[in-house]
Amino acid sequence: MSSQDIPEENLPAAQDDAHGTVAVADEESPFADPGLPPHEHRIQDIDERAARRSERTVALLFTISMLATVGFIASYVAFPVDKMVYIFPIGRISALNFSLGLTLGVALFSIGAGAVHWARTLMSDVEVADERHAIAAPPEVKAKVLADFKQGAKESALGRRKLIRTTMFGALALFPLSGVMLLRDLGPLPGTSLRHTLWRRGKLLVNMNTNEPLRPSDVAVGSLTFARPEGLEEHDEDFQTEIAKAALMIVRLQPDNIKDKKELAWSHEGIVAYSKICTHVGCPISLYEQQTHHVLCPCHQSTFDLSDGARVIFGPAGHALPQLRIGVNDEGYLEALGDFEEPVGPAFWERG
């Protein structure tokens, strides 16, 4: 049905005399203004039943968006991370990722499609030509803009189309909950987990290369050995998390070369054990200079003096490496005499 099939008296009144008019070229304006084509009314402008159908379509799209957002939240809670499903033609894919992507996409698409359908079928579609003006708007232009805004708000029929207004506000209010749910992936609060490691009194020092407990005789003067706590195995599910805090480097110095009294007291026959984790950004320290007793972080060249409490002598590291107090058990193996007294690795905001 087109506007040509509607009696003249049923058509909306013309809103702009510029439609269908053509300017004539003259000496002052050699290029004629082609004007605007005659305005053709939409079926929704003529038939209120068609307008209500469009209104229900827009409301349906906004409602689908709300349902998709609820589905997003439900999928986030219902599907485990490791659940896999077969989706043709994609193949095997994470059920959680597929459901989150599908529901989020439907929610966004429905809001956009509803807004577009609303604008194309129910809002005013009369073309308006306006003259160019200076960037700085004079008061009368500002008044005109405000009047145009009010006119546009009136023509949008937002106040009259209550069904659209209600469902749109519902879709826009509900959709941000998808982002709130994503905050759950930040994980639980760390609590005091950053302050403690697996080291406990009596835990043996196990060589990272041989997987055997260390005896003092296994550590030669000037050598660098890496160790982990007894009971921590590479196949453990939390191995990477725990070794990132508990990794040790063990160096044997001549007791006379140890300058720090606490370091000497916490050592055994010149064997000192320090955290391997750099206090700058957490890189593993692996370079040892035998003559100076310095260790170097390969990431940003922070340098620590192991003969003087592992204090920082160069680079961006903020504090010394934590020392682990060690001793020897009845069987002659090196063991920890407790945990580190301070958190290992980089500083964090709540660290005291």
C-alpha cells in the first residue's frame, strides 16, 4: 500500500514547502539547486494499525534483548569452564564461550535492530534542508536547536508509545548486567595468600634439577643452586602458582664474607637461601657473579648483593630479596626453619 492509494484528505499535511521544488539558475547562482524530491508518506504515517504493528515489532526486539541478557547471566552461572560441545559447522567449542557470545550478540543486535526499526517506521522521516552557518552559534540558532530537539522528541512519540518506551528502558537497564557478571572472572580476593608460601619448619630443600633433597655437601662454595619445597611436584595442578612464590636460590659463601648479621644467623655454614623471585616485577633471577656475590635479574637488570642481605645495589627493584632461614635435620639434609618473614616478589598496594 502506497500513499498514491490513499485519499488526499487522509494524508498528513505537508511539512516543508521545499519538497518537490527546483530552483532556476541565473547570473548570480549559475548552479541550480535541485531541491528535494517529493515526500512519499510511509504506510505507518497513514495507517495507525500499521504503526501499532511496527510498535509491537520494536517492543519485541527490545524484549528479546532482555531475554538474551538474562540468558547471558544464566549461561555464565550454569556452564562450567571446561565443558565442550559440538556445534556444526564450527566443531568442538567451549559451551561457556559459545553461549556467552551468542546471548551477548543477540542482546546487542536486538537493541540496535529495535532502534533502527523504530527510527525508520515511526519517527518522522521528513527531509529538512538547512543553510550552513558559522561555527559559533548565535543565540537565535541555539534557540532553534533547542526547538528542533523538542520537536524531534515530540515526533519520536516516546511519550505516546508507552510500550516502546517501557521495553527500551528495560533492555537498556538490563543489558549492563552482562558486564557486571564478567567481574566474577577477576577471581576471589587474594586475602593473605600473597604473604605466605609452602615453606614451613621442617620442609626439606629439594634440588630443582635432581629432585633430591639437598645436603650441605651438595652445595659448593661459589655455586648457585635452585630449590623447591618438599612435596611440591611439577604435575601438581597448582605447581606454577606455588613455585612462583616458593622458588629458592641457594648460594654458599665463606662465612667471613657475609656482612649482614641476620643473614649469617639465618644461614648454615655459609649456605644462604633467598627467594628467586625479583622484587621488581617478579622475574626469576638466574645470573650469579661469583667474585662479587651479586645476582642479576635478566629482565630489567636489578642487581642484589647476596653477601649483604640481598639488598638492591642497582636497577628498579624496590626492596631486598626475602631470605629463608635454614638449618640441617637429624638426617643431614637442609631444611627450612619457617616461612619467609615478608611477602616474596613485587610490592602490592596493601602490603604493610
